[in-house]
Amino acid sequence: MAVNYKVEWPMNLGAPADSLEAKQPPVDDGLDVPDPARYYTREFMDLEWQRLWPRVWLLAGVTSDVAEEGDYFVFEIGSEEFIISRQPDGTVKAFYNVCPHRGNRVCMNERGSVARFTCTFHGWQFGCDGKLQRITDEETFNPRLIAHRPGLTEVRCAVHAGLIFINMDGRAPPLHEYLGLPAGYIENYEIDKMHVVHHVRSAWRANWKTGVDAFYETYHLPWVHPQTQGVMEDFSQYDLYPNGASRMIVPICVKSHRVPDQERVDPYLQFMLKEAGIDAAAFSGTAREVRAAVQQAKRARARRVGLTHYDRFTDGQLTDSWATGLFPNVQMGMHPEGVFIMRFLPHPSDPEQFYYDTMILYRHVEDPDYTVPAWMGLPEGIDVTGATRPDIVHVPLGQKPNLGEVLDQDSELLPIQQRGIRSRGFRGPLWGEQEQRVRHFHRELDRYIEQDK
């Protein structure tokens, strides 16, 4: 007996093949059901530290955080720390945050601006280029011991479209090949002209992959986040790219197909109209017409305030979220007004904890009609001009992260799911077609763990 299941659902199927919006050809990632032990054993965690994290390109931060010579920030992943520093020639370099003398951490602050780095243990000094400048009481060292002039250990660093990546392995392919996304995909958003306006790092009681899995699909929206049904379609367009990259185009300013009344403009959609500068009370269209109206209004507003890069966007990009995954641990919610970057950072020693690190970037425009979108969920009083880089808000394990209603719901769900994954009754995930990004991610992960890459 034939078994029928819905593999695709129409969205941008009519987009030109060369459009960045076009539906990508399907990828066969098989139907394997992985052993759930990958989500909780120290053995699998050790394999990741040996075969995954040192070999991949990792998103360390954004260029606006090192705008001037001497600016730096520290990027942490597991037990490793890296100093990301702007150089006199305008380039960006990265170094292990380790003094070559005795292994002390050189930078103790999360970010700053300095003329040189000074180790707090014995005062050894290094230039922003990592080169050794001064050894305290150098005459007391045997010259042969320090003849190589030990500086900070440099790691590969590359910048792409306002994003800074580091790589611990000299054998990894160049960043532009590794990312797997077509030319212009990220560049069109001009992230280099955005600034971080909110940054939260919260500890969650789950494996980092449990986090990735949850945010790589919209299949769960009707059940975990029912409030999204009035303004968001949970049937997304899923696209798979090389090297584990993927995306889902999530339609916004529409009602879910699960909502019976598709005509009435409810308060959620009225709010979206207002954000775009449209008088919701005077809007005479139906709910089905809201998305197009918002797109037209945003495009007209962009021309008025001089945002010429909007001409590169399709109409869909002006409303929808292009939730884009960069292997292994990044998802970016991409919008013309700003980008929501989330990183799933593994705990140094506990496979059932991770850090959910979120950065909200916004492109400020001096115009009263151009306001911060509500999807950013910014607390009141936040400086959105980019003049002040906010400190990272650290939320310890067990405390509510206060990331907004939807994300706080996820923070409550994931620890429950993590406990279920450990059950003897759970034999492994059964990923459907709405979870194809999750399968694609794990297939790429397996290539590293099995040393096929």
C-alpha cells in the first residue's frame, strides 16, 4: 500500500531560479535515527571537542564591536577564550586569551579598547597585533628560553559581511567556501552598518544540540507558541545548502493556515500595520492583504529615509524572517531593520547544559517614523543609536532569561525535553519533512564525528 505524505508546500515556488528567495532543490539526508546518547553523554561531548569545535569556523562576534584600532572583545566557547582585536591597518585578528609565560588569561574584561595587552600576573605586555613588547625583568631570563620572542598565539580570523569568525584548525577551507550560502545572501543586509543594542547570555539545562533542534523548525509553533498564529504562518519554506547551512523563510504579517477566520484584521495584524506606518483604523483590506500592504509601506519608507539597500530585497524579505543556520551553532533571524543572532554555546564540562547567547543588532535611522520593530523585544530605555555598546546580561542557570514571551517559553520547554531524551523509552528522533533542517544539521555533524570531513 502506498504511503502519502506532504513533502513540500507552496511558498516561493514561483521565484526565479537565480533569486535568493527561490526554493532550493531537495537534499537526500537519509532516514537514519541517531542514538539519543549524542545529547547527554560525556563520550559524545568529548568527540565534539576533539573532532568538531577545533575544526569549524565559529562566529565570534560582529565588526561594530571592534570599530576602532585597539578595540577588542573576548569570545568564549567551552574552556577556550579568544581575543578579537582591531589592528592599525583596519584588519581584525584573533588570539588565544593565554599568556605564553605561565598561561594566565591576558584579558579579564569582556570588551574594551587598549594600546596594548598586559598580563595581570607578571606584567608581560603584548601589542594589539599579539607581538611581545615587554618582559618584566627580562635580564633574569636565559636568552635562549625567550629567543623566539613568545607572543600571543594567533588563530585564523576572517570577516564576512560584518561578521567575525575564528577557526582553530589551519586545514579548514576558506570561510567563504565553508559558509555554504550563495553570494549576496548575508551581504545584502549590511550587518556592518548595524550595532548590538541588546546582548543576553543565559544558561539552559539542555544539550546545545537540543537548542539547535528546537530553533531549526516552526513545526512546534502551534503547540508551544500559540500566540504566534495570528501573525505568523508555521508552514515555512525550508532550504538546505552545502556544509550544513540551511534556512527557513517564515511568513510574517499573515495568519497561520490553522486559524479559521482568514479575513478579519485582528489586533496582531493591526499592530504590524501600525509599525509599518499604516493607519490600521483606516485600512480597508482583509487579513490576506496585510502582508503586501506592509511590504509596500516599508519599501516607500526606506526610499524616503535613504536606505537604498532595500532595493536588493524581495518583497518577502521586507516582512518575513529568513532564519538562517550557519553550521554548527548559529541561527540568524534576518530582517532589513536588524538581525537577531543566536549562538548555542556548549558548556565546558556538562553535556546537559549550554549557553543561549543572543545578540540583537539594529540599524538606527534618525527619523521619527522609523522605529524599532517589536519582534526585537527590547527592554524599555535601551539605547538603539549604536553610540553605546551594552554590557552582556548574564542569566545563571535556573533563572528566567526574560527574552520575551516566546523565547521564555522555549527556555521552559527545553529542560523538560532534555530529561525525556534520557529516557529508556526514547530510541531516537523521528524527523519529518518540517524538521529537515534538523536532519541536515545532524548529518553534517556526523561527518565531523566520523572524520569524513
